[in-house]
Amino acid sequence: MPLIYTLARIFTSEEARYQGKPLYQEIIDLVVRQKVSARVHVTKGIAGCYENGEVATFGVEVFSFHMPLEIIVIMPQSESAQLLPLLEEMVDEGLMTVEDRDVHWHKCRKQMIPRQVRVKDVMTPRPRALPMDAPATEALRILLGARFHGIPVVDAQKRPVGMITQGDLLRQTPFPLKLGSLRPFQASHLEALEKLLDGKQVAELMSRPAVVVREDELLAKAADLMLMRDVKRLPVVAADGSLAGMLSRLDVFKTIMERNPDWSSFDQGGVQVQDIRLVKEAMRFDTPTLPPSAPTWDAIKLIDTTPVQRVAVVDPDGKLLGLISEKVLLAAFSAHTGGMLDLILANLSFPALARKHKALLKALRARTVGEVMLTDIYSVQEDDPIEGALQLMVEKKLKRIPVLDAQGRLKGMLTRDSLMRTIKAPQPD
């Protein structure tokens, strides 16, 4: 059964403007903003004439700038009522014809990262930066109080020379836990945390050299660089090499959300969308599981070794009941450690700390994961398109999310890293 589409043809000139900008560009931007399954074609003529007697031809130099334009917008008939009044409002010089056409098929290939978007269009401008001789305690204060996890380090000319991240603090100092886990306790124990840095400067702890990207580089190329160099964020530099902004994986995800159309509506409208990616193609399969009756001590041993930094609690049928994280464990058992200050200064991992503190070890073995697990959790299904999972992770600021089947059984874990790799991976033939 053919699809019914509406074909709008606008005959105007290259001088036509809307709100001071070229009309054809504004029409393209309008269609993109509306996120409809429409196409726009713009054709520039080599000669023509107009109702007022003007002639445009390359043979007459003075008129060579006033060439005719034809702007074609072809859209599903169901979307024409939304678009046609907007087009009429925008065109104040020219004419438009409208006709319905039978379309036998409509195919399009999904492009997750829009090809035309450049780094400067989506980066965070004027980011926080630190000089090389800044005390590491300053980086600590910034990272404890911020949503971001890395700070660019610059030289005297404001050129990035490295990055100081939470990972750097964990690798090269005696911090026993991630800063994200310590954040709830920062007010009372900041002084103790600073003592662990022992007067160091950021230059001693930073990762170097800085992996940077030019602000005029395509966003898709920047995403490739993130994956190739295994980094979560990139300092963005201007033409002279000075720091201009920061680009994170979250910026890439937000761009996909904001600029891509609603692919599900395309499918409902009969458009054959190619290169559909599902959550099950992106998820990780290495999430450890425990029954709710398992002692919390078992969860601690697993968290210490798993890359996903979560333990899933499942029933005998494999259905997800809750999650255990380092932060959940800290909240549940901090009272048994002699206070968080003792935990920090002990410079021990959770398993080592438990062995040292007999009261904590006893409590860990007495309480089950079912008693301390987090149950208010978001999840996605394995056969969902990854766009839905991406939107949920961005809106809720999630770094990882459980993946379930239709019966609620745990199948894996979707992380920002696995999502980025799937977005950029070539589609199999």
C-alpha cells in the first residue's frame, strides 16, 4: 500500500531572507527542529526572470547574485498540517505549490551523531582550569563539589598540558574510595582528605599529555578520539592551542537526543529505518549477581573486582530485585567504622577495613543484601532501541542502568562507555 506524502515546492531567489538569514537555511533548520520524516532539497538555477521584470543570468554580471532557488519539502501527509502554515509564514517573496504524491517506499539510514555538528557547537565553553603549580587540594575541593570528574591543567599560555581527574587521585594517592562515594561526607572530613595529598601539586598527579581536540573538528571525529584514547572527556582548543572548552561523553549523548528525530514515529509512519541499534547490542554481560539472602560481605567482595561497580540482587528466577553499590554500603555501615574519618585515615579497602573492624565484619555477615540493596532503580529492556535508554540516562544523570528481558530478568548492564562504543561501531553487513 503506497504512502501518501505532500510535496511543497517553493520558487524564490537566493536573496530571500527570513529574520535576516537565508530563507533556504531557515527552512532546513525548521524541518530539523520539527523532527519529522521530511526531506528538503535546495536547487540553485543558472538563469531566470521574475514577475517584476528582473532577469538573473551569468551573462549579466550585475544580476549574477540574484539567481533563482527552488526549495522542495516532501513530507508525510499527516505532518503537512504542521509544516505548511510555518512555511507560508516564512516565505514573503516567491510562490509555493502543494500536491499530494503516492510514495511506494521511504527508506532512511539512521545517523546517531549528526554529521554537520562540530565540537564548538556542543562543548562547554570557558571551563574551570588549573595551572600546573596549583595545589592538589584545590583540585580535590573542585571535584568534590562538582558534577564533572576532571579538570584541565594549563600552562602559562592557557594551553592544556594534562588532566587531573578522580582517577588520578585514586591511582596516585592513598584515597580508599571514589570521590563520588565520599561526597556526602565532604563537609566534616575535608581536612582529613587534604592531609592525604601531603602538599602535592596538580602537575605531580595529572595525566599527561593532554588529549585535545580542535573546536572546529566534527563531533563524530571527537567521539572516535575519545574511544581510541579511552578518555571520557576532551579539552577543546582554539586555533592558537589555548583552552576553549570541554567536551564530555554526556555532551555527545545530549546532542544525539536534541538533534535526532523521533525514530519511533518514523517506523509508525511506514518509513523503513535502517541501522536500528538495540539495547542488547550495547549492554555488558559481566554484572555479578547475588540472591537477597546472601550476606552483605559477599557483595563487598564482588564490588571490589567488578568493572561495572554494581552487584545485582536477583530472585531464583533471575528477576532483578535491587542493586548494591559502594555508596549504598557506606550509608548502611558507616556507623560501624568508628566514623568516616577513621575509614579515610585507615587507607583500607572495604574488605580490608571489615577485617580490621570486627564489629563491622560481624554486621556485614549478619545483614543480607536484600536488607541494604537499593530498590528505587531505573531499568530498560533488552529489545528497546538505544535512543530510549540514552534519553533516560541523560535525563536522570545515570552512568549505568540494568537491562531486563520482558519477564523482568536481569540480562546485563548498560554503561556510558558501552553505549558510546555501540553508537560509534559500524553496523554489520
